[in-house]
Amino acid sequence: MHPYDPIIEQMKQRYDLRIKRWRTTMSGCAWRVSHQDGTVINWIESPYPKTPISLSIFLHEVGHHAIGFSTYRHRCEEEYHVWEWSLAQMISLGVEPDARVKKRFKLSMQYAVGKAMRRGIRTLPESLNQFVLKAA
């Protein structure tokens, strides 16, 4: 039994999640399937939480369901709030986000903001300006 197993079970129950598969890479995915009979299934894929970084990625994917997929207008803004939720959950669960987790958050947000800018986002939310990469 891994030390994060109770967290996994708690999140699965709280957000009615199903794990499609545990990834061997440090990436994740979250999605919702709605069936014609009205049933909704919340799915995630992530690395199995064994370290703070894999736990943060797991919680990040859970955060998409916790916050909601259509709460924010821009995807980059959703990513920011999901990362904030993930880090807050780690702290509330007694797991301090280490330097590797904070670096992953920063790089992930720089990527999301950069992607939004490449796709022509008209107005960037104020909270995301810190992740705009400056040209050399």
C-alpha cells in the first residue's frame, strides 16, 4: 500500500471518478462522458501517485472535475485555477508542494498561456500575465 492510496480513494468517491488507466509518464487527462440515458461518467488518466509530483498531476486531473470544465471561458484560465486547486489540496492533505511541483506548475502554465497566445487570445486574464514568456 502506498502512502497516497487514501487520497486516491477519497478523491474517487468525492468526485465520482473512474481511472481509465494509470500512465507511466508524468502527464494526465480528464474528461466527462454523458450517455443518452442521462448517466455521466467522470474519467481521468494520470500517473499513479507515489511522489509529490505524481500526486500533484493526479490532483490536477481531479481538479478539472472539481472545478468544472466550463467554469472558465479560456482553457489557460481553467488550467491556472485547476493547478491552484491542486496545490491547495496538497497542502490541506498535509503534503507540501516541493520545488519540482512548483516548477511543473510554472512550466505548465507557461505552455498553456503560450498556446493561447499562439491561437490568438484577445485578452489574457490578469492572473496569467506572470506566465507570459518574454522574448530575449
